[in-house]
Amino acid sequence: MSVKINKYVTKALKNSKILDPNNGEMFVIVSDTHLGIGDNADESLNVQHLIFYALEQYFKQGYILILNGDNWELAETHDIEKIKNAHDDIMWILSEFHNDGRLIVIKGNHEEYLTSEKLRYRESQYDGQQIDFLKDVELYESIQIKDLVVLHGSQFFSIYHSWFNKVLMFLGPLWKKWQLSFKDFHIAEYTGWQEADECQNYFSGLGKKLKKHFVIGHTHKCNFKLDNCTDCGSFGCMPRCITAVEYYPDRKNTDNLITVKWAVTPKDLDFNQGVMVVSKSTLGSQKVEVEAE
């Protein structure tokens, strides 16, 4: 299959972290939570409790968490401490994953200025002192687990890895103030549908060529129906639900890559009463056994 690998994808694959999972290890891949500072521009505001609940459940069940880019909205603010304070509960569960050796961080295009040092500490909500957060965490461009490659996906778009993106990220806070001057609230803006399809189809074709299966984010368009490519990019950007991709490398003779949705749904008790419950449902599943076209 004729697929040209651009230099940004080539670089991400060359610098990929190789993981060799032990027996029974489980992974959950999330991306694009776009955690902001808790104001009207914060794209995760409507689903922040879902994000925390889902991550807490994955922690309790022993999953390894892979953050696949654009989880800190550093395009709209350059002050990551404000993000940490606004989402203190999510920061706490991330630190629990990290302290247990079960957190992997991949950078996205909105995290141009993210460094390990900026994740080293966070401010205590009790006395304002600095406490350990993701101390000594490493930031990756991509990771590989057997035949699975996880990267943010913005590498397909050269613009997000050029000097122009650095300018966009630098001016991001000004853009945020301007757009909030004419609308009260916004959820994540989607990458254009045609561009999203092109990105997904590119990694699908590349997966066939390289005999790999790609899990990407970035497009904000969840897709689990392509050969050799699964897109988890709507995890924190949907107004009423979140999505994630679960990977079970050691499963035999059954699907081991599963796209799931977490949502709050009503449940009837009787004619006059009901409750709202958090439920997880399966959107689709695949078996990661890639073959050349």
C-alpha cells in the first residue's frame, strides 16, 4: 500500500517508547480531555465528574492509564497551576496512577509548552504549599505495545508541528478572551469532518503498511470501525458523555481493543421517581491482529 510517512510521524515512531506488557496487564487510553481553568471556556466542565469517576474506576481495577495528548488545555492558558486547581479531584487520581507506576503521558499539539517540570508539583488546596504531583514523569511522542501504536495523531497535520503552531499556542489566551466576548459557553470545537476523516484514513492505511494498529486522538471524532486504526479523540469533548479505549494484550480468541462510552443515564424507580446513574457501554470492539494488505 502506498502511504507516504511524513517526517513528523517518522519522528514520533522513531522516538516511540516500547512497552512489553506482563501477563494480564490492562490499558485504558484517553485523549482530548482539554482540562481548562473551570471558566466558561473549559471544554471539560460538563463532564468533569464523569472523567473523575471513570478514571477512579480504572484505577481501582488495576488499569495502566495512557493519556494520549491534549489533556491540559495550554492553548487557552499558559498557567497550568490554574488547571490543576480547577480540577483538583482529577489531578489527585492522576497522581495515584503515577505513584503506582501506572501512568503514561503522550504530548498533544495543545501541550506545546508542557514539560515534565511543570507536572512535578501542584499546590495543596489546604495550605497552599507545593506537594508532589507527577514527579519525574516522562513525556512521550508515542508508545508501542506489541502491534499497537498510540500517538496523538496531530502528526498527520504538519501545521501543528511547525513554527505556526507555536504562534497559535502563544496567542491562545488572547483568542480565548475574544471568543468569550461573543458567546457564553463553548464545548470543544471539532476538527473539520473532512480533515478528521483524512487523518483517520491515513493512519488506517499506515497501519496496514507497517503491520500495526494505531490508536489516535486529536480529531475529536470517535471512530472504531476502521481497519488498523481506532480514534479515541472525543474522551473529554462531548457535552454529555466521554469515551475511552481499553486494550487487553493477552486476550486470546476474542476482541482485545474495546471502545467504551461513559454516560449519566436515567433509571426508573417507579412512576414518580427515578435516579441518575453512571453507566459504561461498549461502542465497538476489534481484535488487534494486523496483516499486510
